[in-house]
Amino acid sequence: MLLGAHFSASGGAHKAFAFADAWHCTAMQIFTKSPNQWASRALTDEECAKFATAAAQSGVMVVTAHDSYLINLASPDPLTLEKSQHAFRVELERCERLGVPFLVTHMGSHMGAGEEAGLRQLAASIDKVHDELTGYRVQILLEATAGQGNHLGYTFEHLAEVLARVKANERLGVCLDSCHLFVAGYDLRDERSYKATMRRFGRLVGFNRLKCFHLNDAKTDLGSRRDRHERIGKGKIGREGFRLIMQDRRLAKVPKIIETPDVMEVGDQDLRLLRRLAV
């Protein structure tokens, strides 16, 4: 199975492979730059070579990256939008240089302009970046969100609309997050509810689009629309929900990444639990 965690890339992205291998991970996620800053130092040829060497020697089979939390590709503000589009292009360029195949991004906030306007702007931003980066292999993954405030992406319909609007949508995929799904109102806690949720996803988006699944329990209730991650089995979703995910054959080849609290300290315990739930 493809299972791992979001690991620190402090001191160089290549160092994340050592953490992943120590926990017997076959997948991992990283930031290629600080997620809380706009600026970034350009990657050097040496850094890219170190990453490639570490990847070749590692048991990790799939690497995903997550973009900066500052980016808002749906913003109605021209200055924020321009800054976000530039920063997102840099994120894609860094992934391409490192050979990271997937870049996960939040769908942004409409900031009061309305969901339809926000979804249109998001699709237009992706089109713009695609046009500027023709021939890139890295695929953008739209992440389903909790729906806090004016944030987009908390319904499968939002994902489907952007996929339909983007011209080169073969360059797009989707990332689901168990916590986000649950607090957005999609129940995962029992077999009946889980099947209904995934059936709806399959009909509106399609499992062929699903390229990554973030596994996090939720501190808050179903439909609360509050993004508060909890450790696996210790939150409102509970173990049964994760057993259903881990044993879903449709997800067998989808990389599963934990982003649980204190992941660098105790994440190996959550991974061991998920492996037990898979059998």
C-alpha cells in the first residue's frame, strides 16, 4: 500500500526521505519551501541532485508536495491574485525541478465575491499557469476543504465545476482529506454512510481523478466546517471510518498521507494503526 506522512524538509527536501524510510513509508508529502512566506530561495542544481539520489535510494514510491498557505488563486483582489499566481507558478517550477509528480493546493477563498465568481477565477488562474508552463509533468491536485469562512472546495460539486472549467483538465487531479470531508458534512463513520459519500464522489468527480488522500481524524463534529485535525481513531470519525478507507479496493493505489497533530513525534503510531486497519 502507498502510505506515509507529511515530513519536515528542514535542512533540505532530500532529508525527508530518511524520516520516511525510518517509518517504512511508501509515500510522503513535503513543502518544497516555507508555506508561510511568499518569497523563496531558488533551488540549486546540487539540491536537486541530492533529492534525486535520496529518492532513488528510498523505499518511498510516491512523493507529493503541498503549496503555500498564502496562495489564493480565487481572490477577487487583483494584487493578491497576481501575487498568488506568481507564487503558484514558482511552486510548480520547484516540483518540476525535483521530479515531484503532484502539487496539492487548496481551492482558495472568494473573499465575499461569491462562490460562482470564486470558482471561475480559480479555473482562470489555473488556465493562466498552465499556459505559462506548457509541457510540465507535475499535476495540480485540488484539495477538498472544510469550508471555513469563504473558502471554496467543501463540496464535490465545487471540485467537479473547476475540473469542467479548466481547459487542460487532464493536468488536474483531486486530493481528498478525511477530516475536511467529515466537517464539510460528508459522513465516513459507518459502512452505509461511507458508501453513500464515496458513491457521490464517484458520480460527481470520479475515482480516476483521485491521486492523493490525506488521512486525519477530526476534532469537531460532522458538518461543523472547522478544520481541526486529530490523530487517527481519536476524533469524531473514529477507527471504523479509517478501516473503511484502508480496505476500499478503489483506493488501493492512491497514496495516503497523514497530517495528524505532532506528526513528526508520534506519526509512526498512527501509521502502524492504519496498517492494522488495512487487513
